[in-house]
Amino acid sequence: MTKPKIITTGGAGYIGSHTAVALQEAGFEVVLMDNLVNSSADVIHRIGRITGKEPLLELVDLCDEQATKNCFSKHSDAVGIIHFAALKAVGESVAQPTRYYRNNLVSMLHVLEAMHQHNIPNLIFSSSATVYGQPDVLPVTEQTPLQPAASPYGQTKQMNEVMIRDAVFAGELKRAISLRYFNPVGAHPTAIIGELPLGIPNNLMPFITQTAIGIRKELAVFGGDYDTIDGTAVRDYIHVMDLAEAHLGALQYQLNGSQSESYDVINLGTGLGSTVLEVIQSFEKVTGINLNYRIVDRRPGDVAAIYANVDKAARVLHWHTQRDLDEMTRSAWAWEKYARETLGL
Ligand code: NAD
Ligand code: UFG
């Protein structure tokens, strides 16, 4: 029997590679469309080592209209698309707004046009908790009003959501779900795939693991004077494998006809907030390493605290997170060691 085909744009990246594993293990055929601007082709071999089958990688820049059309024509039998492809560094987006608007908006447009042309019915989109800004009430539900975006990156996520919603309401696209991720961290339990940011990491977890392995001298903890239990900022960290499994749940929700709203929005987090110091304490506990860190000034643009209400994900996707903060820090560290010591990355 042929396996249902899923296209993952940006599928060679961090979240896409973990989702490819979950999709293949659930019996889907996965086609990755990626231009490798922030990833590397060898990930397909590593996905193959985990699952026993390498997914097909189509090298395509989704901003190239003709190349995108050609690629979708080859795979017009896909039953769904998961659109991960985007540039995602908040600070870089402030410095290079036109590059971010071009990449994240034009690629989205081409994906929507291709889906319309080939009647591919199901879209899942990687949105972000950044669309909420600093909400007045915590935890945030999907009904929490969106705040003006704090960066061009955040702006592209808000605009992408609107583009998808309008395409669905006009009937150009049958159904879509925007998944608003909170803070994805951690790695596959084999440590064969994980997050490998280029250059100096912006995000907390890779900065912690790179400091522990000696690539960075010291972790700067941005802000010790927030109104939180220990003065450091609160986020909802979610294990990337839980996130990958949520994509599977969302896809099954679409494919089995349960999606009642043609356009839907779902938060993906654990529902728990952790401070920066709690993440450091978890890392030190599971690894036995004393991390070199220092509390410095707040980082401009950071919110004090945000975490998700995840009742909707539980209700409609029948999905619950399985992995706790210690599992996140443990797997992130295992991947950092494997990537440096075994893969030589
Ligand atoms: P990533 O950079 O590892 O993966 C994104 C992939 O998209 C990369 O492989 C990159 O090469 C590809 N890509 C970018 N532009 C492309 C283009 N024009 N054509 C083809 N491929 C292109 O990032 P990730 O962490 O896996 O994030 C996946 C998605 O989730 C992104 O949309 C991101 O904005 C969103 N997201 C991520 C986080 C996070 O903290 N990681 C949080 C919220 C939302
Ligand atoms: N932090 C530090 N030191 C660092 C890096 C981060 O103290 O070196 C702190 C930050 O100040 C923040 C917390 O750790 O309080 C988490 O910061 P991240 O940069 O890891 O994550 P953010 O919450 O700022 O942003 C992330 C993604 C965005 C996404 C957002 C919401 O980077 O793309 O989650 O989903 F939009």
C-alpha cells in the first residue's frame, strides 16, 4: 500500500527533522523541501539512521516561484503540507527586515498558490508565541488578543497567519492550522539529530550547552530583576519530540475529518513556566556540570513571563506533553556532545 505523502517545507531544520522522524515512524512518506539556508543535507542520513529510511530532500528556494511550482508539480499527490520554512532569528530580523519579509512572506505566498493550484487540502503552519507579545493575563489561550509585533520576525508570523486564514475563508485552501509554539528545546533521544544554530546562539538552551562544552566562556542571564519567583524571566519550554508528536496529532486531526473549524489556531507548550535559573539548575542537576553564568542587564525586547494554556491541544488533538524540563536539558546536552565529539560539527 502506498504511504500518504506529506511535504515538509524547511524540513531539514531543527523542528522539521524531528517531525520527519515522527511522521515516518507513523507510516507517512515525507518529502523535505529546503534551500538549506539554515540547515545541512546530511540530516537526511541521520533521519535514515533513526527510522531506517532516508526521506527525499528536494533542494528548493521557496521564494523562487518557478522552482517552487516545479517542485509542487512533482509532489501534487501530497495529502498535506507542514510549512516550517522561515528565517527565525528575532535580532537578525530587526537588522535585516526586508530579507525577513521577503523570505517569510514570499515563500508563504508560493506555498499557498501551489496548494491552491494542486488542490492539496491540508496545511499546518509553524507560528509562534511571539504573536502574543507580553499578554496581560497568564497563561495565554488562543483567544488572548495579539499584541503589535515586537520584531519583523514576529510581524511575519502574524502576517502569515492572516494570509492563511484569508486563503481558507476564500476557499482557495480547504483547511489549515496555525500551531503557536512556545519555546522548543531538546533533541531526539538517540542524540543523532538536534538543534545546531549557526554562530553565536541567541536562544538559551544552545547557549547553555555551548558554554558547558567550552565553546562559550560564560552564559549571560538577561535580567535578574523581573517580577518572578527568582527575578529571571519565565518561558514555557517544550521538548522538541513532544512538539513533533503534536504535528502528527494535528495532521491526523485534519486527515480523519475531525477538524471542525476550517482555520484553527492551537497553542503548543507544556502549560508550565520555568525561569532561566530553573533551566540552569535542571541542566546542572542532570549533567553534574557547574555552569559558568552571570546575571546581567535585561535583553531589550524580552517579555518578563509567558506560558501557554494548552487545554485546546489536549481537547482537539488528544495530545499531552510527555517530557519534563530535566529530559529537555539532558537530551540537549547529549546532542551537543554527540554533534561536537562524534559528528565533528
Ligand atoms: P530552522 O532554521 O532549524 O528550520 C527552518 C528551515 O527552513 C531551515 O532548514 C532553512 O534552511 C529552511 N528555509 C528557510 N527559508 C527557506 C526558503 N526560502 N526556502 C526553503 N527553505 C527555507 O528553524 P526551526 O527552529 O526548525 O523552526 C521551524 C519553524 O518554527 C520556523 O517557521 C520558525 O519560525 C518556527 N518557530 C520556531 C521556534 C524556535 O524557537 N525554534 C519557535 C516558534 C516558532
Ligand atoms: N536568555 C538568557 N541568556 C541567553 C539567551 C536567553 O538569559 O543567552 C533568556 C532570555 O532573556 C529569555 C529566556 O532566556 O528570558 C528565553 O530566551 P530565548 O532566546 O531562548 O527564547 P525567547 O523566548 O526569547 O524566544 C523564542 C524564539 C522566538 C520565538 C519565541 C516565542 O527564539 O523565535 O521563543 O515562541 F518567537
